[in-house]
Amino acid sequence: MKHILAVPALFLSLLAGATEFHVSPAGSDAAAGTASAPFKTINAAAQKAMPGDTVTVHAGVYREWVDPFYGGLDDSRRILYRAAEGEIAEIKGSEPVSNWKRRKDGVWVAVIPNASFGNFNPFMQLVEGDWFNSFGRDHHTAEVYLNGLSLYEVTGYEQVASPEPVKSLRDPDGSVLVWYAEVDADNTTIYACFGDADPRKECVEVTFRPTCFYPSREGVNYLTIRGFRISQAATQWGAPTAEQVGMVGAHWSKGWIIEDNVISNSRCNGISIGKEAATGHNLWTQRNFDGATEYIECTLNAIRKGWGKANIGSHIIRNNEICNCEQTGICGSMGGSFAEIYGNHIHDIWVKCQFDGAEISGIKLHAAIDAHIHNNRIHNCQKGIWMDWMAQGSRISSNLFYNNVLMDVFYEVDHGPYVCDNNIMLSDCALWDWSESGAYLHNIIGGSIFMKPDDRYTPYHLAHMTELKGVYRITGSDNRFINNIFFLGNNPESAYGLNAYADAEWPVMAEGNMECRTPDVAVEENENGVWLSIDGMTAAEVGALQDGSRLGYAKLSNCAYENADGSPICIDRDYNGTQRQSCTFAGPFGTATVSRIKVW
């Protein structure tokens, strides 16, 4: 009698070689998924694609939640999801609504049966979570879009019938385009003001799904998502003490590559590389203990669950445009460790300003150990980059910041070492420093600095590891400022330059810096890129920073300023990647004057 050995399907797939699945709006999910017989939905392919496979998505609009079942095995055997070359493939969390009727008072109304939403009706789901500020009113995860433009939610019918512009916003005219919804046992009724537009003749879409590309289970590793346009999901507030669901999200996994996409119009978060639910889900809201204590508990839970370089993080997010999200462009609590984020254009985050909270930024990462964030363009956000808790070993390098509302860079309760180099920081406030042991090297710090010690006891780590070494309060000192250019503004006695560190508890190193009255600075955006002009300033010649040996060790963690792989750090190239000479200039450029230079 012959014995038949059962071989796992995954192993058989690897033996058989890689498969390319095709998806097209003209296809069928009952088809084979080949070029001649494509699937109709991306999710159909996502249930079959295995390590080494490719899912090629052809032109069209895909209104679905892609929930991939399998992950890749390593960098050489990942699963690639890509838009077909030269084709526009859109993934949307919305559905079109066309049954609008106009009332006598100019209000448009549409009725959607609740059954259409399935088990998730965003008009019944409140935006809520730890550190969320509702401004004393309800906000729902739902959105209504007119020709791709997100309307403002209001709290009553009267505000739809007689909308008033919010003059404090960046877009006061747009704030009169509003909606309000009522939900009963059977239907969701939406009332909307579309201005002069007739919604029956325009494209009106309503969010139906909580996400667009997000595995429902953890540990779906080594996926690549390339070349899509992803938009209009009813995402929830992503607190660091909760599961963070972005419009695209890695859900506590390792090794994703998210590249060359346009990601826009998320109710809260664009991309999430953050935490899952089991280690804590809005603990502060549930128990009302001290918020710092709650996050330390989440951190210890995550370590016990296996948070470390072997299992979590190491994502690459590159060359995406991310915009029009109301919480973050990119967020990540602990899952952003060991990540590389570069080449992204992040803008117009928190434009409607209808709610607030302590988690809003272009990039907002907690515990971004050894993360490298470089060569991004970040503007018109509430905050630029916010490194909150445990940014040990991270590096923020060669980014362009301007027109951000509160600040360009915010380090909150980080013990160091971390490095911030070669950045151009041009917003009114350049830096909030509520941390210690940071090295600021060769930057243009064009705005004010707000330094604040902090009594919260927060963790620091063994070098290049998630393992905790200890906890301590924040002194707001032990920083290194070398070869920077500070614009002093009109009042140099205020918070410009290094005045904020006059009473620092521990010594602050300052060498080779240059202070100047605010020169004539202009940022020009055109179809060929972004140009920076600075008139009235000549950079001082300084000794080049060759390596991290002169930076020493962070006082508390006793860790060296070095690269993530433990090799010596060397700031021998400028903002544009040009090799610095043995004797160079203050600031991010290898020249003394910058009359006009391309910076993006």
C-alpha cells in the first residue's frame, strides 16, 4: 500500500515558482486570474497570492478593502501588489451616491439603506480614542466628497441650510460645503450643501469602508504596494495606545515596502505602520490612569509579545505623495522601529481642523528606534515630523520643511542619542525640543525653538534594540548643536537661536554655529520642482563634522551617536548629497551663498 505525504500548499507554491495574477474591472473573481482571464477584485488575488507572486492591477477604480491573506517570507520572496505599468489603478474606500434630491431651502438629501453598509456604517462610528480632542461635539468616521473634495461635517440640519464660513481656516470658502447625517433603524439620511454644484451632475462619493489595504490579521510580512492611487477611507483615530488602522496599514508586521503611490483623503491616517490591539486599545480612555503609565504598559506588553527587529518594523515608505488626511500622513507606534522613510511629499495634513488631539502630524512615530527619515518634503501640516517617545538611534536628515502650523520637528520625551542633520526648517517655529541628548548638525533652523524639560519618566534602551535599559525624566539638555545656521527673526532676545538652553540642567555643546538676522527667504514651487532663494546671508566657514567621535555618548543611555548598524556616523555629505570638503560651511549646503538652489 502506498503512503501519500500531505505537502502544505505554501510549499507546493514555492516549488512551482512565482505566479503573476491579473486584476481588471472587466474580469471575474471566478476566473483564473491570468492576463486573459483576470480577477475582478484585488482582494480575490490577495487571497491566493503567495511568497514570490505578483498581483498586477489594471486601470480602473476598485472600491474594496484589500485584506491579504499571505505574506512574503523575506526580501527576496515578497508579494508584490502593483498598478500595471502606465495605467491608473485606484483603490477607494467610498461608493458613489447619485440619488440626491433638492429641497426648497437648497439642501440636498440622499437616503442610503443601512444594509448597504454591511457590518460597518461610518455614519454611526464616532471618531474617538486616547488623546483625541473633539472640541465638545460628535465627529463621525464618515466623509462626503464632491469631485474628490472632502466636505465639512456639521452637527445639525440648520447648519446645512445656512452654513457659515470658518474664517480662521486655510480654506474658509470650502468650509461652507457641509453635510449632516441622521441614522435610524433602516436608513442613513445625508443632508448636504454643495454650493453651486448639482450633485446629480457631479461625482459625489461617500465613505463605506474603514480602510483600503490592511490585513485583518497580524504578521503578514514582506509585502510591496506600488503605484496605486488610494483614497477615501473612514479611518479611525490612531492613538499610540490603540490599534492604528491607516488607509494603508501593515498591522504589526515586518518588511513592507510602500512606494510610488498617491495616498489622499483619509478621515484620520494615510499610512499606518503601527500597533495592534492586543497590547492595549485606548487604555487611557478606558481606565483614566496616567497617560504615560498606560503607554509604558503598552510598551512592556509589546516586548513580551515579541516586539523586536526580528519580527516587527523595518518598513520602507518611499516616493509617495500623501495629502489631505486629518490626523497623519504616516503614523506608527512601535511598528515604525528600524524603518526608512524617504522621498515622500507630505502636505495638507489637518486642513479642516474640525478636531484636534496629541497625535496630529505629517509623520507621527512613537518608539521609532533606529528609524531613518530623510529627503522628504513636508509642508502645510499641523506639525512636520513628531518623534514621540523612544526615538533612540533615529536620524532625521535632509528634509525640507515649510509652512507648517505649529513646528517643523518635535522631539517629545526622547532620551537619545538621535541625530537631526542637514534639514531646511523654514516654518515660524522650527523645533519643539522636549527631549535630551539630540545632535543637531548642519541644519538651517529658520524659526524659533521651544525647549521644555518634562517630569514624565519615559524609557530608554540598549543600543539598537527594543529591550528597555531604564526609565527617567527629561532634562531638556545634553544636546549638541554643531555647524547650524539660525535665523534670529525680528527679536533675537526671544526663543530664536540657542537662547532656550540658557538654563539647561546638563551642558549643551555648541560649535561652529552661525546666527543671522532673518534674510530674505523664498520658497518657489513650480512644475519643475521646489527652489529655495536666500538673499542677505553668507554662511560661515567651519570645520567639517567628519564622524560621530566628537559627539561622545548620550548621558543617560550611554550609547554612541552612530548609524543603525553600529558603524560610525559621518555627516560628510550635504543636503543634496554632495561630498563636503575638509573645511566646509555652516548649514546644509556645501557653499557659502544660496542665491537660488533646487531643493526638491
